[in-house]
Amino acid sequence: QDSTMLDPSSASDPIELFGAWFENAVQSGRALPESVALATANADGIPSVRIVLLKGVDERGFVFFTNYTSRKGRELEENPHASMCFHWAELERQIRISGPVNKIGDDESYAYFSTRPRGSRVGAWASKQSQPLDERTTLEARVEDAEARFEGGDVPLPPFWGGYRIAPHTIEFWQGRTDRLHDRLVFRRTETGWDRERLYP
């Protein structure tokens, strides 16, 4: 997509603009264009960040999946706000997203969970994500136990695993330019839609 889409006169819907930029990242051939840095914070405001994979986006927001008892899950329980940052270096583009976070419904989580390879579904049951692990063999034994438990049948959605959706309050698009005079366009959600403005680089 032409970077002139950053012009406020031609970019009015940030979700639509995100879709165009994301498709451009996919078509560029880069590995895992859906990978995104996700920042959360605990009740004391101490932040942490990690890479997750975007698994859905629409007008409601941006969806990712995890174990609810993982560090990110515990932090979102304490402080249900998060930020994402996509960086596609080859395209000199960056998108920053911030807003409140809510769990998605079990039906929606299962719809995605059922598309994962069986080994990944079994692994979700076996892993106590982010908890201390004494040695690798303990995890391997838990995987064997889970495989035996679900042998010959469907692997159901774990009650401790599912999706979260960031409902964006702000979305900022960054386009690299020469002499570090980059383009920045930020959208802010209002009661009636989106306000947008340019920022200095």
C-alpha cells in the first residue's frame, strides 16, 4: 500500500488502514508478520513485554491467545489494559495500539483452539505457563499424561486457556522517512468514531 495513505484526508478508519498495512506486510514475504510486542503491567504498574501472535482483528479490536494463569494473564487480571507494537522493518512501518482488554467468549476461543495442531492443543493442557519448572522431564511427563487422557478423542478447550481482545482507544501509524523526518498519524476513539492528528517525528 502507498504510504500516502497516512494523509489524514485519505485515512479515516484505523482498522481499515491497519488491514491494508497488515496485508502489505504479508505480501512482503517477511516471516510472521502477525508477530507483535505485547506490553502489560501488574497492579503496581511494573511493565513486562513479550512477543505474541495476532490471531484476529475487526472493529471490536485485536485478539491474541494465552494461558490465563501465565504472567500476562495474571497481569491482565490485575490491570486490564495493554499495548501492542507491530514493527515491520523492511517496510519502515510501525503500528502502536493501546486500550482496555477483555476475555473473549469460550465459543470464540474454542473456534480458534480447534484449528491448532493436536500437539499444540495437548501442550496447552500440559503446560503451567510461566510457573516454575524443576526439569524438562516433568513437562514431558505432563504431555504424556495429557496425550493418554485424550487418546482417540477430541482435545477440549482448557478452562484456563483462551483469548483476549484489546479494544483500542488509540492507534498510531508510523512511516519511516529520510532524515528521520518520519510520518506519524494517531487515531483516538471518541463516542462518535475516531479523531486523528499528525504528530512530530
